[in-house]
Amino acid sequence: MPKLSTTDLEISRLCLGGNVFGWTADEQQSFAVLDAFHAAGGNFVDTADVYSAWAEGNSGGESEEIIGRWLARRGNRDEIVVATKVGMLKGFDNQRAGTIEAAAEASLKRLGVDHIDLYYSHRDDPATPLEESLAAYDRLVRDGKVRYIAASNISAARLREALEISEREGFAKFVALQPEYNLVARQQYEGDLEAVVRDHGLRTVPYWGLAKGFLTGKYRPGVEVDSARAAAASKYLDEHGLKTLEILDDLAEQHGTTVAAVALAWLANRPTVASPIASARTVEQLEDLLPVLTLDIDTTRLDVI
């Protein structure tokens, strides 16, 4: 497995998103998906303290708790790279030092682990000096509670500034970025943000790698999909989206694989991308994603859509 950026974290070509755990997937379903992912060679799992606070009856941390119980019952902690985040859960929705440190302790407890492999600033907080936030993350790394830190939902200018501050102060540096990035949402990342990632030797772990499910190919004109994300995914049913699906269909047929795997392979083949994130609430959904772990395919036809 390739290593993430400058770290010693060996990660699979697909990162399993944990946002559905405790939301559209109950614990039994979540365990089944995690088991199947691991059995197929996947080892990189992404979650956050805010998952899944938006679901009725939830308060946040449900995904971490499910992953933590799975790790404990399977006894495979050393085989899994666990990423989680701080900055969007109510009461912890900032990047102040006290918030970062308290949230990390809470995540460690829910996950049932003694360290977090990759800890993200989930969202930039312009109201808090970067020096304060970065010093807190650095303390977590020095204390062994976090191995590496990363950023998400941040501008190119702020990311560059954070990296410069860490260099100047001798703090642990962000090693990765988690932005929205996929075949039908490219403009936000490609450009200045991608340049900062490339110039500083970071790597990207994109979220919504399948555009909220649109790039699985199940959303088509006139087709109703029973999904919590149907409305969000259907917004891509425009000329560009339909052209993208047409090429994905063709490539999937040529290579005897799934539309979702081809879409994820395009992301995985991008020069600054380490591992795209995609989630599945059932083993059947996961099976459509798993081919990307080993799929060797030329996706350049998709570059210029």
C-alpha cells in the first residue's frame, strides 16, 4: 500500500466513509460493511465527532462509537488507519485550543483507542488565530494522542498560512487535505488549492468522491431513488452530469467493472490524490466500490469533460 504524503501511514486506495454509521446504517449493517471492506484489503476509515448528529435522536459521536466497538470486537486496531475530525459538532464547533484538546479526548474515548492516526481540522475557524489552533494540534502529536494532522474545508490562502506558521514555529504540519472533489465538482479544488497541496507535498483525501451518490450511476432521468441523499445527488442531472455518466458507462462496460469504481479510479489517479472517500450503508453498495482497490484503468477520457 502507498504511504500518505510524508507519513508512515500505509493506506488503501479507497477510504471508507463513516458518515452513514449510526445514521442510515445501524450497528449490525455498519459492522458488516466494515468487515467486508477490511476483508477486501481496505484499511483506511474516515469519521468525525459530528457524525451523525443530524439524525433524529442522535447527538454526535455515533459513528466513532460504532467504529470503536468494531475495532474492539475484531481486535484489529493495528491494521486500521483511523481518521476523525473536530470543529463541526455543536459545542465543539470552533478551532480554539481548549476545544481541540477536549474533542480529541472525547473522540479517543468513543473510538476506544489510545491514539488517532489522522486528526482533521474539520472546518476553518477564522475567529481563532491559526497559531493557537496549530499549537494545540502540535501538543496532541507530541503527547502521542494523534499521529498526524490534516485540514478540511479551508481556503488555499489559509492552508498556505497554516503551513508557513507550522514551519516557522516548529509545529507538526498538516500532511493532508480533505476537500470536496469529484468528477462533477472540480472547480473548488483544482486551481489554487491544488497548487498549495502540490507545492507543499501534501496529499488529498477527497470527500463526496461519488458526488453524494450521483456517480454510482443509479441516478438517471426519470428514475426515482429511495435514498436520504436523492435530492442532493439529483442536482447533477444536467448536461455535464449526463455526459459524465455516458463516459463512465462506456469505461465500466469496457473493463467489466462498476460505474462507481471508474469514478473513484479517476480520483485515485489524480496526481495529488491519495485515497478518495466513499461510504456504503450495505455490503451490496460496498461491492460496487471495492474494485477501485485494485482497478488499473486509463481514465484520461474523463479529464476534459
